[in-house]
Amino acid sequence: MSLSIEQLARANVRALTPYQSARRLGGNGDVWLNANEYPLPVDFELTQQTLNRYPECQPKLVIERYADYAGLQPDQVLTCRGADEGIELLMRAFCEPGEDAVLFCPPTYGMYSVSAETIGVAYRIVQAREDWQLNLAEIEARLDGVKLLYLCSPNNPTGNLVNPADIRALLEMTRGKALVIADEAYIEFCPQASVAGWLGEYPHLVVLRTLSKAFALAGLRCGFVLANAPVIELLLKVIAPYPLATPVADIAAQALSESGLAEMRRHVETIKQNREQLVTALRQSRWVEAVFDSETNYLLVRFRASSFVFKSLWDQGIILRDQNKQPGLAGCLRISIGTRAECNRVIDALAALPVSDDLREQA
Ligand SMILES: *Cc1c(COP(=O)(O)O)cnc(C)c1O
């Protein structure tokens, strides 16, 4: 019997819908507000001229500087190809394909399910409550066989923090059973909310971080896993031998220097100011039903006739992220906070949209 290439592939890969990244979704825009990137590039120069050599697996300077920044010891830090790789390394180290499960709480970040499907690990969904907080009773009822619980705080795409008391309750509930992974991709916008300081109390806590958002380095592909040394040691067994290219480590170390951190903090202030201005303007738009509070560099907004709004702005080169298909998010679009001028483009485009009777009915 002769098998096609498709038939030779693993069943779970054949069934897989790849992550619909902003880049894959495309669009012909000049105002990109769909991937929660920082709107402007930062300048770096390469200082390492050693591309004939393999890089360090865990570049020492990057690890030391991140540990300092996070208030941890170097043996509690692992660096990898973006937080996305961290999500997957944890599954590869802790989940037996076909046996163990991971659990997460939609509406949330899309890569938890995509990684689980790629690896062949079952995932369990416990939808967040209406206020987007954890449904702890339901999680407890469905914990059997679960090795990893992913929670995203602040949550993408809703922008809210998970209640710290609930995270503690979850950590007590899972002690000796499973790991709790707090995805803190946006924590620089609300640093006081980090749970990284809890690592001493919980051997099964893991925190994911990235340089892609507040550090303005999405193109660098550099992220971090923060955990106690025994977890880090296991992840080091499954990570690629050279996860960070030499130029990546070079730039990451600069981004984590004192001046790099100061620049990141200036980004955060700018984005927060633009966010407040955008919130105020959106709340005055006739197209907007609700702007949800956000601790991040994006806003989740419920629109009247959201498909019409999405398409109209798309046609004008303003690319937002449609969240309609996420549970509980009908009518919602996510808008990354851009420059002041980009935020104004959104407001002006909304103000110029024609309102007709049939549109009002659609809404
Ligand atoms: C952007 C994002 C990531 C991925 O970060 P990378 O470091 O670019 O891979 C992970 N988690 C959440 C919640 C994100 O929004």
C-alpha cells in the first residue's frame, strides 16, 4: 500500500489548525494594531562578531540580567525563543502524549491549545466566569489527569488581571498534582501584579515572560521561563541545544541593561497615556458598546456591527484583531495601542463611518 505525504503525517498534525497569527492573517495595512506589538522600532548595534561559533545555550549575561530584573536567582531563569516556546517546552517536559492533559480558561491566548494539539496532549477547557475570573470550583472538579494549568494574567485578549487570591487558591489546590503557569507576557504594564515573587512558596509555580511586548522586540524572538531550579533543570533537558542565536542574545542583553530597562519603562508610560486617550475617545463613539478596562497595551472593545467596523477599518489600512469567535466575546475587537497618530486614525475612521438604518438593525 502506498501512502500519500498527507497520510504519512501524524493524525494530530493532519487535524491541526495552525495558530492564526496576525502575520498569517495578513491584511494590507499601514496601521497595524492587531498583534500587541510596540508601534516603533528601537535601535541596537551588534557587539558580538563571533558568528563562526555556536552560541551559548543559556547566554550568561542575558540570564543574569533577567534574574536581576525579575528579582530572582539565575538558576530560576531559562531563556528561549519567545514565551511561545516556553509554553511548548513545559508540555514536552511534563505531559505524556495521549495520557496527561493541560487546562486553560477561555477566552484566552490561542497558543495553549495549538501547542497541545501539535504535541498530542489533550486539553481541557474551563471557561472563565462572566467577569473573566477563574471558575475555581469547575477547575477543581476537572483537575484529574491535568499536569499543567495555563493562566494568562493580564489576560489576552480581555486585558484584565486574574485575582491574586484566586491564583493562590489554585496553587493550593494543585500542590503536588500539577504545575500552574502564569503567562505574564504583558506584566511590564502592571509590574505590581507579578506572581514571580511567589516562587519561594510554590515549587509548582511557573511564570512566562517575553521581550516581545513592552520591550518592543517581537521580531527578536526572546522569552523567559521563571521557575524553581528543579523545573528549569527539566526544561533544559528538552530545549534545543542553541535556542538563541548570537545576535539575539547580544540584543537581549542590551535590552536588559539599565538603559534598556529605562527605555522599556518609557514605552510603558507612553502606551498608558495613549491608552487612556483612546479609551476616552472610544467611549464617545456611537459604534462602541463597551470598552473594557485594560492593564495592558491593548483594549478589548465591544462594537455595534463589529464585522462592518472591522471590515471598514481593514479597507482603510487599519488592521485590528477580530475576537468574535472567542467564547463570550461576540461583537468584540481587540485594538493594540499604537502611536498617538495611529490611535487618532482609529477614532477618525470610526467617526467617518456611515450610519444607516439597516446597519442599526444589524447591530
Ligand atoms: C504575545 C504573547 C505571547 C508570546 O510571546 P512571544 O515571546 O512573542 O512568543 C505569549 N503569551 C501571551 C499571552 C501573549 O500575548
